[in-house]
Amino acid sequence: MKLEYPRKVAIGFQEGTCPLNCPKCFAFGGKLGRKKTAQKMTFENAMVLIDEISEWKIKPIIQPHIFTEPFANKELGDIIRYCHGKDIFMSIITNGILIDEKWMKCILSELDRRDTLSFSLDAVSQGTYERVRGKYSLEWIEGKVEYLLSHRTDSNGPRISVNYTVEAENCHEVQEFIEKWKNLADAVRVTVAIDENKKIPDMFRKKDGGEISGCGFLDEVMTIDTDGHVRVCQYDAFGESDFGNVFEKGILGIWQGDDLEHHRLMQEDGSLHKNDYCYQCEGACGTKLIAREMGDFLVKEADYSIYYNRRV
């Protein structure tokens, strides 16, 4: 069911490209036979969107990047401060490569527990890290996570989570990853990566699993590209879908507009597969998410994902 306001708005504020070359990446890994050239939204345009969101009755979480590495944007700190000034908070997903001493200070001073910083690690051993990430030292990245966890205070520093995207090359380390991080980070997130056809790979598909249905992006998340055009989701790295431009129609004008609502209705009546981009996509779909308490954790689990959220 569509919400009056999106729960999350992902906006392409970023500049530059990602320093990694992950084979599974739709934007930069060459998974689709091409690589994205990232652009940048001007700070003035970013303020226009943030100002609109600040007027909403229910403010969403802002993800200040799509398709690439957020810390490539030298103005990210300014965006964080501007959002906080409007009582809007952030969810930032990073590979950690570009986080240096300057960014460490920014993270610890500008973000707080209402913000979330998620590190995509995807491995426990260096060998596995190189297979799924291509280069760099896993220990070096883990050290940054551990530094932030140990140097934040009750009033400064974000919630910190670690992510693990499961594929053939790293599936053997999943449980070790969970055990390593669940008592250190605030949250651990494990999800199965879809393949180049946007399907759950056969090796991970559960024969007795529930029916895959329902796209979370359509009803809860809005994705705005660097030029202001709205994409169906964050898998559409090359602009194959377009629901209009927020600088012409406004964010809510598109979110509540006929085109996006028609797309949602196609999902409800089972005809979404007729859409060229969404054809048989299982990227944001899933079986019913079941929540249970497990000691100090709230665990949410479905057939192709599991989340460990440590209680504060």
C-alpha cells in the first residue's frame, strides 16, 4: 500500500565514481556490460529538494547517494549539516575506502544516533574480499569500522551497521560474519545478491520458500537521479525508467502522481512483469519478513535476508 510520504528518499547528490569494481555491481561492475559515469547534483539543487522535504508532516530518512560511493562527494558534510538543520536524518551506505581522517572527524561530529552509517564488507577473509571487491585490504576497512565504534559518544556518532551481500564467492563465510559482528556493530544485515537478470540465483533459491512477491521500492522508497529524474529503484543505474523530474513536478507531485501509482497498480494486479525494466525482477521482492526477539537482538528474517538489530 502506498504511503502518503516515502519512508526513504535516495538522492543522487554524489560526484565521481566508485573506487571499487565489484563484479555484482549493476552500475560500475560491468554486470550489465557497461559502466555508469557518475554526475553531480549542485548544492543549490540539493537544498531545493531538502527544503521541500522539510515541509512534510512525516519526514523520511535521506540516503544522500545512489549508484556510487557517498564519500566521493566533497560536499557531503555540508549536505548532512543542512539536513540536520531541517530535522532530517541520514542513512549512508559506504564501502569505506574513501573514509580518511577528515571524514572520520566529520562522521563523529556531524552524525548522531538518529543517523545510520552502513559499511558493505561482504567478507571475513582477505581472499574472499578480493574475489567480491576486487582490491584493497579488508583489515584496513574493518579498522575504520572499529575506530568509529570505539570513538563515538552517547551524543555524537551514528548507528553503525555492517552489510553482507551473499553470492557464490562468499556464501561460505556468512555465519562467521554474523558471529563476528553482531556483538560489535549496532546491526548486521545479510541479503542474497540478484544476478544479471535481476533474479535470485538458483543456488540460493529455496525450494520450499514462500512465493516471491511485492516490491518494497514502489511503496516506500523514492529514487532521484542526479539530474532530478525519478527512477523506479536503485537498480536502474542507467535511467531505463523515468517518472518525471522533481525540479519540474516536485517530489510529492511524482510520488503521489498518476504514473507511479499506475506502476503500483500493475504490481497489485500481477501485470508488473509487462514493464520493460521490472520484468521478472526479484531485487526488492521477498517473502514475508518475520521478527523475533533473540536475547539482546531483534531479528528480522525472510527467505533471502536476515537482519540482526542490537537493542540500544
